[in-house]
Amino acid sequence: MTHRLEDVIALFDGLFQETFRTRLVRGGDEPLYLPADADTPFHRVIFARGFYASALHEISHWCIAGEARRQREDYGYWYLPDGRDAREQRDFEAVEVAPQALELLFSRACGLRFHISVDNLGGDVEVDREAFRARVEARAERYEREGLPRRAAAFRCALQGYYREGVGLATAIAAGGRLLAPEGEVVV
């Protein structure tokens, strides 16, 4: 199965460009979320270096962010690069469980292998990757039982339709779009 960046961008933009004024953008070395501004009339989910997995990860963060957070650069969150101490690593992992759980579900929906990310290569603290993986998997199972956030459910539906069921981009986008409609409203 081929995972082309053009396809994931088309699925995301097809679902969210008009409904949430948000586009998925290939970026440089670091991912970034930028809200619309005077120069750009749409919000941008920028993923790193053209990596498909980075796109899924950044989309996961966007799917969780509420309206107020989506008005702030990088959702107003801190990010400490590699080299975190034990407390900083615990804090990092605490905020990464939910987005990585969504990324796991998105990866499954499109048949892509998921890689857990503890993201602390230069840190002096030993990271328990397996314990973190177990927390991410448990959160993914909870999402499956209790339901995904609406935008995440729509995106997963589109991924699954396109990659697993083999429907075209327009059909996959339409299926996901139906999950974005307010209750009682039919999206055509």
C-alpha cells in the first residue's frame, strides 16, 4: 500500500479546509501549528520534512485542540526539545498519550505501522518506552470504547475508506464529512 503525502493532504483539506478553515502543509525540520493571520486566511497544520507519520501526529494534536487553543501558535503549549530531565519527560509523556493514541488509530485506519515516540534522544533520563506504549494503547482502546473526538472520527473514517475500503478520495471525504455534520443535519 502506498502512502502518498498528496493523498493525506487531500483527505485532510477535503474535510477541514472549508469547515474549519484549516489546511495540512508540508514543512521543514520542525512541525508547527499556525492560526490564520493577516497574511494567510486559513489555519495551518504544518508537519515535519514531508513524513507521512508526522502528518498523522500533527493532525492528532489538531483533532484534540479546542477552539481557543486553535487560535494560538502551537496551540499555546510548551515544547522542550531532546534533553529533558525526568520530571520534564513525565510531563511530556502525560500530554502526548492522547495524541499518540489518535495517531495509532489513524495509522491502523490507513495500514501504516505506528511508531511510539518518547522524543528524548539526548536526555539523561532512561525512558520506559514499553510503559509509555502501554499507556498509549490503553488510551486508544478507551477512544474505541467511548468514541473519538468528532474531527478525529471524521478523519479516521476518511482514512479507512480510502486506504482500507479502496474508495476514491471524494467518496472518503464525503463519508468523513457526514461525521462532521451537527446532529440532525445531513451533509451531502
